[in-house]
Amino acid sequence: MQLTDEHPTFSSRSVQRAAPNDGDRNTAIDFVLSPEAQPLLETLAQEALDDRRLLTLLSRLRRAYPAAIAAELVTQVRLRRRAAEKFRDADRMFFIAEALEQATAQEPAEHRAAQMDEAAPPGVFLDLGCGIGGDLIALAKRRPVIAYEKDPLRARLAEANAAALGLAQRVTVVQADWTAALAKGELPQAAAAFVDPSRRSEGRRTFSLHTMQPSIGEILKLCDLIPLVAVKVTPGVQAAEIPANCCVEFVSHDGVCKEAVLWLGRPDAPKRWASVHRAEGWLQIADEGLPPPVGELAPGMVLYEPDGAVIRAGALGALCARLSGHLVAPDVAYIAAPHFVKEPLAQAFLIEEVHRFSLKVLNQRLVSLGIGQVELLKRGFPQAPESLRPRLRLAAGGRAGAVLFMRRGNEHWMAIGRRLSDRDEERSDD
């Protein structure tokens, strides 16, 4: 269905009922959240909103709507399209750009909510700093939630998103600073709390637990009141800053280690572990304190690149044991093994040749091996591999290959081979 002036949700009569002629942002948000706006948002969702057609569409909308409302309608539809990568029900939710960028994707949020539900005693959850409600929705599917958000707009959107997904009766959103409520003794008792601190200070990203807002010191005060606390932090969290009574989970989603979670009050959990989302579900591996062995890399071996969460969790020793492999260097997270086995926590490559790095040698070997398409990966190598791509000589119409660059001691090396898939394991079993 195309948007036309004749469509009932695009008439000036409808707009005069739904929204006064006031162009400010609050009025625009009021209208976008109203029942009257929902059919219009559904119609707009079918429109092409690329830059070439955007001005034309806005002009049509402005014939019936104040400019701020027209802009907010289009903004919501565009944000919903972006949000579909994170939320299955994005077409019913409401967003602002910065909060969408910061929001936890649905799978990690539901994974964390399930753990909280299993580990916490009976009682409600707290969501402290709920933003637009990504984690709030996941938590509310498990238990009733009291959410705090000091930004008025984000608090409104969190409440609207819970209502849009049928969770209004399980959610209470308080527009307030939860740290102030805690200091006054006004924070409700709860079985568990999830905290998502702001990791921006003066417009810049902050990576320290002590400079996020609220700081780790403020968050630790919750432990006197609440049995279980989960804190979302950057995956680059420094080990020296992690409180001694914390265990840490590193979470990978869509092939990227996107966050870490500090867990307080979880005696059941390992000290450090990785949770990796794959098509088959969530996979986990813990740091078992095993020092990974170190050995050589030779043609005919399989080279594994572990998922980033596995590396950050320090679980390389455990993964080496599973693969019957070893690191190619003490400080390089490539695992070499004699045979290929399916391992969803790592990418695998069959190594055909190993050389000290030389662009001249690399070009000679790519042509000689008939490689016409090449993946470039690195660990501990000083140069971005993609910067080499324009200087590579590939065999016209050649096969797919891979080059893995690495540092071993003070030398730079390259391993040439090809990516392995599950079918390679099946063939090896025949």
C-alpha cells in the first residue's frame, strides 16, 4: 500500500484530532506514541525511505502535519528498520538513535534474563538505567520489573515499548536517578538487579569501570540490598579493575564480542567464561586455569581463530584441550591442531604453506596456488591486512583462499591456506 493524500491515516482531518499544530519534539513524540499514529507508521513502513525519495515523502507529510511530526514519523520508521537487526519486534517499538545504538540486542538480553531468573531467589527484578527498554522487555518476560531511567524521553519510550509488546502489567518505569533513590534508602527491595551504566563521559567513550556513570563503586553499594547484581560493561574491561567478588561473562553475538557482564552474587558461576551465540543456540566455555601449550605451525595442520569472547575470557587453554591443539606463539590467539574437527567457537583454516612475511613471496605463492579470491586475517601483525589487498597478485578465475598473518616472537609470518567448513569434517569421516 502506497501512502497517498487520500489514505485515511494521511488526512488533515485526522491530524487535527490527533495533534495540535505545535512543532516541538514533545508534541511530535506524543503523536507518534498515540493510537492514531500506528496505522500511519505501518503505511510508512512500506515506503522507500532512501535519501533520493526522502524529501518528496517529507513534503507530502508536511501538507497535513507540522514539520516536527512529519520528521519524527519518518525517523521512527527508519530507526525501526535499523532496529530489526537487534529486535524481532522492532516494527512495533519506538526508538531514538543514540539509545538504539546502546541497546542490548534481543538474544543477549534474553540470555542474561534467563540466567538472572535461574540464579536469583523469588522476587521482582530491577532494571537500573533501562534506556528504551531492550533489557527491560527480556526481564519482564521472566518476572515483574521495576525500571529506573533518569532521561524523560527514554523512560517514556521504555514504557511504550513494554506496552507495545503486551508487558505493561509487568513493568513499572520510574523516571528518576536510581543512585539518588539508593542513597535515600528509597530503592525497592528486589531479587536481582541489572545495571547498564553510561560508558560515555563528555561525549567520549570511557573504558574504565571508575569513570562510567554510575561508577563501579556506586554499583557495588547495591550488594548490601540485593542478592544478585548483573552489570553490563565494555568487553575490553581491564582485569585489574574487576572487583575481587565478581565473576565475568564475555558475550559474543553475530560473530563479535560485544559486551561483558560483571556478576555479583553468583557462587554457581566460573570466575571467567565466554557465552557465544550461534545458530544452534548459546555455547559456553570457561577459563579452567589451564595454561595453553605452545608449539609449531606446519603445512597440513589446521589453524583455528577462536571467537573474541573465548579470547577475552582467557579460555584458550580449555579450547586447546578440546581441539588437541596448541598456540602458535604464547601471545597470539591462533590454535594449531593436527586434525580438523567441527568447533563452533572458532573459525578453521587448512594450512598449505607457512612463510616468513614477504609481499613478494606472498604474490608468487598466491599465483602458483591458483588463488583468485582471498580472505586476510591477522593476530599480532603490525599492518592492517586490507591495506595489502591492492598490492596482491591473484590468479584470474582462481579458487578461494586465505592468508593469516601473525607475529611469532620478533618475526612476522604468514600462513596460506583455505577456510574449512562442516562439510570438510564430513568428508574426512568418509
